[in-house]
Amino acid sequence: MSSFVDVLNKLKATLENHPELQAFCQAKWGKALTVRVVFKKRAEVLLAELPIIMLTRPQVAYQELNAVRDSTHRMRLYSGFQQSARDLGVYELVEFEEQINNAVLQDPTIGGLAIDIAVIESANDEGACAPQYFTAIDYDVRYRRFY
């Protein structure tokens, strides 16, 4: 029987192994990207882990159809980096978000594990914690599980 855990692991691997996203992180911050699956409110972020993407799944809506359970999983990706030059922070935040979207949306079925994935919205901290900058991007993953 399939599990949404497979989708979480595939998204994590996709972000970890996306060449353009990894190259972007190396070029901007001289470090490899850290990717973790977490509960956001219980996740401590160490400066050594930046740049980071934390995958969370805060909400699920279900629809039962005979022997099929369709669901829409809200995935929230918290991402952050450190940039000492304040004038670069906003630009790098926009570029980082674009790179993440490129990686996540490159395969809307997540390797055939999902029906599709769509970006919903994002919000950022507007530099409130500079020199660390964070954004959160929400995606809806439509998923079908047979039982």
C-alpha cells in the first residue's frame, strides 16, 4: 500500500539533488543546501545548517471515493539563508524562492507518486531577522491512496 511518506522522501531527494538549486546555493553562499523533513514549531535551525529547506505538512483534506482515498496535502517549505550584505538579502530571497519552485514543480507528479502539485502562496520575514532571511512557500499536493 502506498504512503504519503514516499512523496515526502521524493520531494526531499528532489531538493537535495537538484543541480541548479545546489549550484545556486554554492554560488551565493558557498555552501551545500541542507534539506530536512520536520515539524516546524519543534525544529531548531543552527547557523551551520544554512542554507536550509525544511519540509512540513501542516494540513490534509480528505475525500473518500469507494476504495480510493483522495487527499490534498498542504506542504509548507520553510527556507532560509544567511547574507551579511543587507542590500543583497531581498534579491537573494526572491531568487532562492524561484529556484525552489523550479525544483519542486519540475515534475508535477513527483515521480508518479502524486496526482499533481501546485504552488499556492509564499510569505517571507521581510528581513526581520537579518542577516538570516527566511521565506515559507505553500504547495498543495493532490494524492490518491488505494486501500
